[in-house]
Amino acid sequence: MLPDTTSRVEQNTAENVNERIWRKTECNIQLYSKAGPEAIDMRLQELDREWDIERTIEANAATFSLLGLGLGAFVNKRFYLLSAGVAGFLLQHALQGWCPPVPLFRRMGVRTMHEINHERSMLKAARGDYQATQSQQPAAAVLETSPSQAVA
């Protein structure tokens, strides 16, 4: 059975690496929460630009595939095997959440989108974003409202 999308990379990462990443995330949350709303705003902008493991793997695979194609075309046809190997590993990553570069990138601190979003939501909560979004109506009344009534 294939692992679920949200946890497949973490399941295929060494426990000590996962713990180090989560400790760093929690330290960031505490640091920026204590620094105030302006610091939180700056950190949220940084998080919007942070590459997650999926984007990193995709860029890595594309780079090596293009390198293999170029070397195969201009140096030696055996380099086409590099592109084929990268495609196989990319498929393996899509299905299982693991491929050879994942342990390296995770040791370097590259996080999953789940880990990045955890930091983002905790910082927004510290800033008070979720207090202002509470509805005036009781939850039961909101759930009973039809879509046409909500738009009107």
C-alpha cells in the first residue's frame, strides 16, 4: 500500500532528522512569536519563498534529466541512461516519498509543505489572525445555510 501524500516523506526520513527539523520549526515559532507582529510578517514572507522538498526534488530531477539529455546528444549516448534513471527515481518519489536525494535534502533542512504550513499557521495564530475570523452566527446556523443564501 502506498503512503499518504502528507506524510510519505517524513515516514521515509530518519527519525533524528525529522526531530531536528521539528525542533528548528518550533524554535522559529517561539522566536518570531516573541518578536512581535512585524517580525511575524517578515517571517511569513520568508515562508512564502521557502522551497519545500517536492519543489527541490522536481528542480533536481529536471536539472539532471536535462544534463543527461545534453550529454547523451553531444558526448556519448550512454548518458541517456542518466535521464532514464532520474525519471525512475522521480516516479519512485511520487509513489513512495523516497528517492536517493531525499535523505541529503532532509539533512540539509529542506522541509515538507506540511512542516512549512505548520510554522505558518502557528505564527498566524500568535499574531491573532484566527480570532478575527470567528463568525457572528452559531456554527449550526452557518452549516444549515444553503449556498444560495450565503451568496445573497
